[in-house]
Amino acid sequence: PLYILLQQAMRYTYLLRGSFLATCHVAAATEFAGGHEVCPWEATGTATSSSLIQVSDGRPRGKGKRRQEPEAEEAPAAADDNILREELRNVRFNPFRRFHQVSLMVMIQLLIAFVAFGASRSMRWYLSPKGSEGEWTATWTPRQFLDGKRESPTYIPLDVDIYGAAVSSCIRDMQVLSLGSHQNADESIRSFRVVASLTMLWACMAAQGFISYMVASELSSVVVLKFRRLYDSFEVAIYAPESLTLTSNGFHRGSPAGFQPVGFADLAPSQMHTICQMPFANDMFLLIILFVWTLSCVVDLRRALCMLMDFTVTMPVAALKDATVVAEGDDGEVGEVTIVGIPMEMRAFLTAVIFIPRLVLDFVILFLGCRWLLSTSDMGDLILNAVALEFLLVLNSLVLQALVPVHGVNGLERTKAISSSSRHESAVMALLATLSWALFASSWCIFYVYFIEDVLPDYQWDVHAICNAWQNAIRRSK
């Protein structure tokens, strides 16, 4: 009883402290807006990125006192004012920067495709048998060029994750239940296994979606507000007052006619440093990081689409009692289990409960992850945030390895299903699939950054040139 009492007391203490810290964050927002009320337990230190959380050191401070910066904090590099103004006078507003960047990315993709095509043609000419006159003797037809040689169905093991476990349990356990040759205890166990696998699947998907939403919406909201206010002060500084307009969110945006880049020199050095550390200040670097994150999501998207095609299109129609074929292993143990067919009802069930929700979740994680990366307050933390997002994609494997017994995982590894992709597939079709996914990843990054991002609405793409001038001035000042 004493242990339970202490446990309850600690629990309520943490709840009260959490409510107090939530109130402190509201006070911190008031301080950022110009107020003076500060949470007495707020941690001192430098500003953190959107992916980091400040931790209290537990020392009380006087109420109403403003937070003091640590003495050991290193001031940001500052440029000589005359040199900075000289560099800024050479900056010109480029109203077509977004168009130029999109065109550049498209040209890079076309160049890569052209080089790949030219290299393949040259290699074919060099390695193909030639006649006496140096001409190709090997011929091909368009049908041979596009069609693969399908000799026999190819069966591959299911993915060792929570999705593969759910599919395997639904088919194998329901097959045993439909045969009616089981005992009552075995019936309860297999029914519980189906329910448990689907419950773990949906719990894992709910956790992935909730974490993605909290990271992209709640944790990054303070940094997004900071970005918008900093960019608002940037616009007010470099544009003439008569050329400024207000957005729907109440922030200023300038027109090209009133562009005055020398006004950037009137900002504080800390503001210059923060503005030029925004991911939007170097959109090419931002695109590369987003491309890497998109490729991480493409891995799970490809698995989801392959599983959807395997079980809804490629898989033959068969009665549930004939769904699997069990091979006998060594010493009379159960060997490989091959799923050779499923009924139409099972296809519809798996599609509605597993395949479609997985695809939707992958796209949601991709979108929210991109938003969180764009709201990173420092380009140095951009790589760390991209790596941190990876755990959302491996959560389905982590849940399986942590909660499913070892013999269950071993049984999943021995389960095979027909595959829509085969080793006899045309090499051209495999190459087209690779290029298609690369095109999807790069196109998504370009479309999101330049057209649909909502971290800085109505962004003018005018920070890059000014930050380049600021960095040149710093180098010249040393």
C-alpha cells in the first residue's frame, strides 16, 4: 500500500508540473511578443531548433525577471558595415528565381536521363556482336524490348514487419479456422492471434500518425511563428514602406518596385544570422535534404504498393481452405508456407484494412515530415531532423521485434507469397520503375518547396541573394 501511495503521489506531481510547464510556454510566447512575464523554471541557454526541447534545471528564479543570456554565448559573426552596404548595393531582385530553380531541377533530371540513355546505347554498341562492316547484327523487336519472359510464378518472403505479420495471420489463421479440424483451445488462440495482429497494426499506425502530427504541428508551431516574424522584419527592412502589403496572416510582403537591399544592414547581427540560417536561405540545400527524406518514404511506399499488387492483382483466386501450401521441413517440422491464392472477400478485407491505410499513412508522414524539416530553425539541424524522422518509418518493424514471440517472427520469415516483380522481368521495365520513383521523389520536393509549403506563405525568395552578400561581406571583413 505504501508503494502504491508513493507511486500515485509521484504521478500527480508530474501531472501538476506538466500543467505548470504548459502555462510557462504560453508565458514564453507572451515574452516573444513583447511582454515581460517569464516562467521561473524556464531553462537558460541558447535558442534551440524545432526538434529540440528545453529542459528545466529546477532552480527557481524571481517572477517577472527577464531571461538572461549566458555569458559564455558566442556572438554571431558580424560584417563591417561599410563593406556590407557595398555588397548589398550590388544585389538585384530576381522575380523569376522560383521559375529558374524549377527549370534548373528539370534540366538536371533531363540531363541525367540523357546521359543514362547515351551510356546505355554506347555500351550496347561496344559489346554487341558486329558484322564485317561494323554494324550491329543483333536485332530486337518492340515486344521483346518491353515484355519480360514469364516462365513460372516467383514467390518471395513476406516483409518482416507488422504489416506482413497481419497479412500472414489473417490468411493462415483464418484458413485453419475455416477447415474446422482444430480443437477448442486452438480455435481461441488463432482467433486471438488475428485480433491481436490487427490491433497491433492499427495501434502502430495510430502512433505513427499521432507522432507525425505532434512533431509537424505542435512542436514546430513556435519556430514557424518565429520564422514569420523574422521574415516580416526582413521585408520591412529591405522594402520601401509604400511598397509593403499585408498577407492574410497579417505579415508584410514587399513588391519588387520598392526593393532596397541596403536596409538589411540596419538589422541587428543576431537577426541577420538567424535569417540567413533559415532553410529558405539556401533552397538547393533544402531540396537535397528533402529529397533524401522523400527517398526514405519511397522505400515504404514501394513495399506498400508491391504488397497491394501482389495480393489484389497477381495473387490467383482460390478458396480460403486452399490458400496456403505447407512444405515439410527437416525432422518433421513445418517448413516454408507458401500463400498460393486467396478468395475475393479476403482481397477486399486486406485492401480496406491494411493496404489502403498504409498508403495513406505513408503520404501523411511524407507531407508532415517535409513541413517539420522546413520549420527547422538552423540549417545545421536540418540533417539531424531528417535522420530523427527515420524512426517513424522503422516503427512497424520495431513493434514486431519487440512484441511478437521469436517463433512467430521465425514463422513469418518462412512465409512466402507470389510477387508481381520477377527476376525474369524485362530489364527495361525495371529501369523504367527506378527512373519513375526518382522522378516522383524529385518532383515532389520541387512541388512542395516552391508551390505548396505553408511555413512562410507568399514567400518572395529574396533571402538567398542578400544572405550571399552578407556572407561575402563577412569574408571580406576578416
